[in-house]
Amino acid sequence: MKILLINGSPRADGNTAFALRELAGTLQQEGLETQIVCLGSCAVRGCVACGTCKKTGKCIFTDDPVNETAEKFKQADGLVVASPVYYASANGTLISFLDRLFHSTSFDKTMKIGASIAVCRRSGATATFDQLNKYFTISGMPVVSSQYWNNLHGREKGESALDEEGLQTMRTLGRNIAFLVKSIALGKEKIGLPRKEEIRWTHFIRK
């Protein structure tokens, strides 16, 4: 079983990376394989709604890690997305990345687990946490919680190591992810995935 971890920070070795390392350590102790994708300072453009992905199954832009990550996402049992907090929201590069990753991938994400982590100096973490979880809830992905919101605090590099409650929250999240992934695997084996209906697309424009 494999969990894909996305580091949405431009700092490859900052507090966001520290949060993911704490989580990854627990996941590995629980017998899960982990892989971290670090966006760093990649120039990731936003979705332009061209519709090409509906025909080709991949994003038309190939000069950033979206398509490469899409294949890793397809093979994974779950996705964890971590972001620093900028103006009470996630890093804009990460949001552009996620918009295109989710929009361009047509594979079934049902019952792949999803979890988000927000790292901040002081506040804005819960707004970022909510923002990131929306990618999972539109995709049939169970959202994994912890003993508190999945937040870690620290501004300067290494300060998050002092947030004992936040680190415990990361470890609890890791154990909860492992439990849920293993439970879903057993459920698939015994009863299969939930039955799906044909999607009924509606809008609110009336003549």
C-alpha cells in the first residue's frame, strides 16, 4: 500500500517538509510505503479550461510535474497534500497544481483516502485546511482526520519541531490513515466499492 505526499511549499526543507517527514515516519512504521513529491519553486500555470484532457487523458501542459504526478496518484492508495499558509489560504502554486491534477485525471478516485496539512506561523490554518479538503470531497475520497485539525505551527525553519501538539497530530493522522487504508482494502475484498449512479448534471440557468 502506498501513500503519495505532496509538499506544496517552495522551501524543500522547511516546516511543511518537516510535517510530512513526521507523518511519513509513522506511515512507514505502520507498514505503508510513502513517496514525497516536492513542488518547490516549479512554475505551475493554472488550468485554462481547454478541454484537451477530456480527449487525451492528460493535461496539455507538459513543462511541470502535473502529468508525472498523475500517474503516481493513480497507483497510490491515498493522497496527502501539505501547504504553507499564505494570506489564510494555500500556496497559489499548489492550488494551480491541484486544479489541473484533479481536472485532468479521469481514473476513479473512489475510496482513495485524502488528507491535508496546513503549516502556519499563527493563523489561517483552518481556512487552508478546508480549502484543500474540497479536492477530496468532490472525488469520492474519504477525508482522514486526526486528534485536532491537521495543523503544524512554525515560522522560521525548524520552529515546527517545538510544536509538540502539532507533531502528535501528525503521528495520529498517520495511524488513522494506515487504519483507514487497510480497512478500505478489506472492504473492497469483501463487499466491493459502493454502487454508482449515472451522474445527472444540472445547473441553475432557466429560460
